[in-house]
Amino acid sequence: MRYKCHTSGVNYLSPVDACILGENTESWAVFGDSHGVEISSALSLKAAHTGVKQLTFSDCGPVLSSENTTSGCHAWLNEALQYLISNDNIKNVLVTFRHQYHIKRFVAEPNHDVSEYWQYLSTLLETLSNSGKKVIILMPVPELSEHIDKLLVPHSIFSKSGANIVSENLLNYRSRNADVLTNLKRIVTKQSLEVVSTIQALCDQVKCFATNENSIFYFDDNHLSIAGALKVLSNLKITETPTGNR
């Protein structure tokens, strides 16, 4: 499903033709980069009564102008935004981008300032909200120091089943994402948007976890697995009535 429904490049999958997960008419959409793939699958499991439109593009940040240097991203992003605005079935849009990654790439280009990045994101979210969509922001995901497979090896060797493997210290998460968290909070407050907290699901008061006794929450060092996405979405309230079969 990751490779069938996710897209990239100049010959991207058109938003019109993008996957609708589930058998019912879509009232939800996930909009973002590759970190939205497992979120889409998890949301379709959580919201089984409705369809979920998956609009995800690799390495694609929320920069709506031609300054977006990822091949195909600028065209797809604008096309996907217009598709969401015009689709009356879609009432809720869950937006997810790996902001730290995209900001580093954006400011590495000549004459780019980080404030421009946040203005692009703010415009994108405001456009969705003004079109009547309920917009929900997924907050940054805690990241691992190395690939999850390497972190699992010692526990496999010594048969420490059920071990809670730490992804990162909560203080480090907050420090690493300080600018992102501040700007997201500013935008969310100004536009009265909703958020999905990742640390509420994956962290205690000190540490964030990559596993628990039953599940592995990542499939590399920064992408959630479907199990991790389900845990993150566990506090998302979905009160939609059934939408009917497509």
C-alpha cells in the first residue's frame, strides 16, 4: 500500500486518482509528505465507517511557490490543495510534514529565510480552513538515534522481550523542535486549529519510546509504523456518521 498510494517525481499520481482507503466515501484526508503514509493507513483503520483520501508525496514540504525544489512537489502540492478545496465530501484534513527536515532544505537555498517557510505553511492551512475544512495538525514525531532494526538487535540477542526501547529524551525532543513547536503553536492558536500530540502517545514525563511490550512504533529512524501511527491517533476524536459505500 505504501508504494501503490504514495507518490513522487514529475510523473506523480494525480490527487484525483490518489487512493481512498476504505470502502466508504471519503470524509477524511491525510495531506503531507511520506510521514503521512502510515498515518493514512492507521486513520482508515480507526475511522472504519468512512473513507480516507491519502495525499502524500516524498520529500515534499509545504512550500507552495516554485521555490520548492523537490521535483514535481510544487505542482502536486498546489493541485492537491485545490483538489481538497473542491471536494465537498472531505470535511476533515489531517496535515503532517517533517518540518525540521524541510526547513533545513529550504533555508539551504539562496535568499530563503525560515520565516518564509512558516508563512507558506500558514497560508496552506488557512486556505484549507477558509474552504470549510476542519484542519488537524500532527505535531512532530520523536526520532530515533539510529534505525529501529539496530536498536532491536540487543533485545533480540538477549531475548529481552517486552523491553521499552527509548527513541529520544523528552527534553531533547523539545529542544530539537523548539522553533517548530513555537511556530506551530502560534499558527494553531491564530487559526483555531486542532492538533494531534505525538508525545502524549509515545512519551512519559522523561522519555519517548520506540516500542512497548506489544508493538514496534517505527520502521526506520523517523517514520512511524502502522502500530505507531495507531498509537499516536488513539486520542483523535472521530465522530463522523457513516458516509456510505462508494
